[in-house]
Amino acid sequence: MENKNTKIITKQLNLFYGSKQALKNISLGIFEHKVTALIGPSGCGKSTFLRSLNRMNDLIENTRTEGTVEIDNVNIYQNGIDVVELRKKVGMIFQKSNPFPKSIYENVAYGPRINGVKDKDILEETVERSLKQSALWDEVKDDLKKSGLALSGGQQQRLCIARALAVNPEILLMDEPASALDPIATAKIEELIYELKENYTIVIVTHNMQQAARVSDYTAFFYIGELIEYDLTKTIFTMPKKKQTEDYITGRFG
Amino acid sequence: MKNQLGRNRKNLLHKKFRWSEFLAEKLITLTAFISFVFIVLIFIFVFREAAPIFSSEEKKVSLIQAGEVQETYGDVEENNSPITSNQTSALETSGSEGDASLSNLTGTEWQPVSEVPKYGLLPLILGSLKVTLIAIFLAAPIAILAALFTAMFAPRWAKELLKPAIEILAGFPSVVIGFFALIVLATFVQNLFGFEYRLNAFVGGLAMSLAVIPIVFTISEDALTAVPKHLSEASLALGATKWQTALFVVLPAATPGIFAAILLGIGRAFGETMIVLMATGNAAIFSTQIVEPVRTMSATIGAEMAEVVFGETHYNVLFLIGALLFLFTFTLNAIAEIFIRQRLMKKFSGN
């Protein structure tokens, strides 16, 4: 656990929605090129925690964040941080696949385009590379002009992953990326996650215990805004130290 | 407990007739259809009143039968030719019963109460188009940008202030806007640009834009707000700025709605009467200049309907103008509806 680079370190992270505290003193380190799963019952703060890593919570009114989140040793909550640059570095995949109502090509090219890439060759190259990385290329290479919304649910989600990869992020945050998909599409996404961790640091929120066990190297268990336990996935699922963790993963509550 | 359950199950099998439910349903259906019936009736009325123009043969016959004008109209065949001095004297006595042939209707002069009535609709149609276009070109950019700001950038307090304020403007009596344009705006604009005429198409269009902005704003704002939040979130999460997100994701997704908003705005501007009546100078000049006085179709009806002789050609022509207005706004609204309903739906469901 110690011989790896920590990519993200949160220290005493507190987050409030108005007067309600959603995160309580979360301190944890997330390792580079590993998959870290966040598990816990609904409303436990795992999605909130995920969204605080690329400051998507800023979009929700009346939120207040205390403590620090360091990515590559820079506190992303300090003054003078460019949120736009931060989000290019920390990509995000949402629970519900959300391709733009544009063509497949335009969906993937959107990120590079807003970064000012105009060269057609570079764009095409980026689109192809990203779609290959997200294992969608073979299925769509013949009709890139088709609307992204015409794809199946699983394909849409992989399109969203391709779109996120096109801006060359270092970290990928995934908020229950497979919860709306059938088992076959889910298996594809999981396979993809396994391949992507070669090059990316992945943090994934999941409700599916088996999924966490299958894809992640580390698992953090959240409960009512608190981090209960954080360890190697193997350890969490075989020898949890806390009673609450054990109860949750064995399905006694949640 | 067991008994009660048993009885409930038995009741399930007997469909109950619920009076209140039945009445409420029928009442709602009825009210919905009443408005529809009204529209159809108005439609029929307007067209019926305009119809005699297209059956002028019949009219001439009836005139001949009436006797009084027989000698002046003499030869029925000659009626469509330019009116002779002989006929003119008779027209003076018989009011302004003019000829509403197609050539007269498509003329460039509108002089319905002169000795030789001229019912050229072109200056009126051109006037309406001029004022409408000026109004929409002024209103649409302002309204859409305001909607974009309100939907995407404004903090909550500003949103809560702006939206109702602009919507109240929509309920503003048009006579007040007209009065404001007549007294304040016209002088101000003339001093600013040095126009030759105080009241002209531009002032009318400017005043009209005040009435159009709230409509375009409200519908555009709704269209922009209706764009699913997950789309803008996706864009922001990719490192797009708010402005890029608004311009490249939200605005394109809301295009059908915004297009519909503009069409409805045009419809409003085209049909609006009081503002143009007060602010455009009301001279039926056939010209493409925007700083000259104009008279619009709606203002013509508004100004002349009260003074026209019931049933005569002038009266019928005014209804023809009304029918044209009706058709125009009807078409626009239909197009707008199709755009909102179908394009928007299609856009977000793929294919």
C-alpha cells in the first residue's frame, strides 16, 4: 500500500449542503494507476466525495467545502485554482450516459475542440484513439456521423468514456457507470476499467458489491458521510476490520 | 380482518360508476373544446365577411337591381376599367362603393375613402413586414441573450428578479407601450439619429420590440432550462467553460425551442395593433425606407373599421386584411408548434 504513488490526498474534507453536512472529516489517499471503489448505502456521501475531486459540487448552490484535496500535491480548493483546467485533468463519467445530441464524432471531438484544436487530422486521430481506448471503435467506425443518442445504453456509456478520454485526463471519476446497464454491457465496462487503469487513476462509485470486488484494487466504505474503512479490496471483502463494513458487504443492511 | 379483505376483493369485481369523476371529466373536455370552437367560429366569420370581394359579379348585379346606381354603372363589363368622370359623380352620391378587383387589391396605393377608392394592399403588407422585421431583429438577440444569461449564468437572486420582471412586461397593455413610444421614444430617437419624420417604421419597430422581447425571452428561457442538466454537466466535466457550454451544448440543444420563440414573436409583432397605430405615423407609403412613416395591416383595421360603412367594399377589404393576418399568424404558430413538439422530441430521443 505504501510503495505506490498517491495521486489524490484528501485531508479533513468536510462538505455542507446548506446546513446539512454531507462529508465528515474524510482523509484518504488514492493511488496512481489503481482502481479505487467507493461503496456504501445511498446517501452516504460517496458520490458527493467523488464530485468534490473535480469540484463538480461547485455547481450546486449553497455548498461549502472545508479541508483540502490535493492532486499531485496541489490543493485544488486553494484560491487561484482554474477549475476548467482541473476538470480537464480529472475526467468524469456519469451514472446516466449523457452523450450530446450530436454525432458520435462530434461527441468525442467536443473536448479537443473546446481546447482550441482545429486541425482536422489531429481531431480525427484523437477521435479514433479515444474510441479504440473505450472499445467502441469497431462497433461505430463505419457510421461516426450517426447521432450519439442512437446507440444502445452500453455503447452510449462507452461513448461518454471516449469523450472523457479525448481530453487526456489523468484521473477518471466514475459515478456508478454501469448501474443502468444490462449484465453484458456492464461486463464490457468493467473490462474497460481494467484496461484503462494502465494509464489512468480511476475512482469508481458503485452500488454493486460484486463489481467493487471485481474491478477495484482498493475499496473505501462510506456510511452517513463518514469514511468507515479504507483498505485493499481483498482485505475489505475478506477480513473487514469494522463491524459496519462487514454488515454492509454481507448484505445485512444498506 | 379476514372478512373485510374478502369483501374488498368482491367489490373489485364490480366496476363502480363514479358521478363526480364522470362530471369532472366531461366538464374539462367541454371547456377544452369550447376554445377550439371559438377559434373555428372566428375563422369562419372573418372569412365570410371578406368573401364578397371574390364574388364581385354578384354584387354588381345586386347594385343594378337596386336601381339607383344603374345609370352610372351602365355597362357592367366596363366596371373594371378606370373610372370615368361620369361614374365619379355618381360615386360621390353613393358613398365609396369601389371596385375590389385583383388589380386594385395588388396596387401600391391605399386610399379607401377617396373619390376613386384604391384598395392597394401592398403598402400595408410591406408596412407590416417592415415593422415586424425591425421589431424581431431588435428583440430576438436581446431576448435570447437575456434568456441565456438567466438560464445559465445568473445567480439565483438575479434569476428570481429578472424572469418575473420581463414576464410582467409581456402583460403590459400595448396602449401604454404605444403611448410611451409616441411621446417619449419617438422624440428621443429623432434627436438621436436626426430622422426626418418623428413617427416612422423604425420607431414603431423599436416600440414593438418591447412587446416582443418578453415573449421571445420567456419561451427561449424555458427551452434553455429544459435542456437536460446532465448535458451541461457533461460539458463542464470535460473542462469546458460555462460560456463554451452555453454556446456549444445548451444553445444548440435548445435551438428548436428558440426558433419557435422567434416565430411566436413574429406572430405577435405582425398582429399587434395599438403600438403601430400610435407609433408609426400611419401613412400608407409604398417604400423600402425604414425611417419613413408606415401603416400596417393591423393598424389599418384598427383605424378604419369603426368608420367604415357596414357591408360595403371597404368593409369587406378590411376583413380580407384580417383574414390575411389570421392566415399569417396561424401558419407561424403551426410551424412553431411543429418545431417545439417534433424537433425537440426527436433531438433528445436519438435518430
